[in-house]
Amino acid sequence: MSKGTKVLSDSFVENNEDVSEDVAGSLIVKAEQKIREIEDERAADERLAAARQIVKDLNGAYTATVKYERAEIQSGDINPSSGANA
């Protein structure tokens, strides 16, 4: 596994010293397939997508307010009764 050891983590190499290159390659391929499956499941998870949308919507109001306050600072027109200054 000399060529592969440059790419693999030290712990993988240590844990699989007695494994042939073919077996190690097979282990890596299986792990990569599992990773792809998990990533596909995550992408298809409607609850997660809905949660991301909720976070996006909630963050939008804060982001807009911060942009507004920064614009006021840049223009020098700070209104003491606006936004967080109220």
C-alpha cells in the first residue's frame, strides 16, 4: 500500500497494515459508496430542507437589519430611534 499511504490517514494505514491492496481498495470503495448514499439521503430529506428554509427565513430579518444599520453608519445618518437603537 505504498502509493495509497500518501492519500490514506495514518490511522487507516495502521489499522489495515495486514490487508492487501485489493482488500484495502475494496474497503475504500465501500466507504465512499456509503458516504454518497448518506449525502444523497441528506439531500432528499424534506425535514432537513424545511429546517434550512426556516433558518434562512429567520436569518433574513437579522441580515436585513444589520445591512440597514451599516448603511446608516456609512452615510452618517444614524437615527437614534431606528432598529437596535430604539
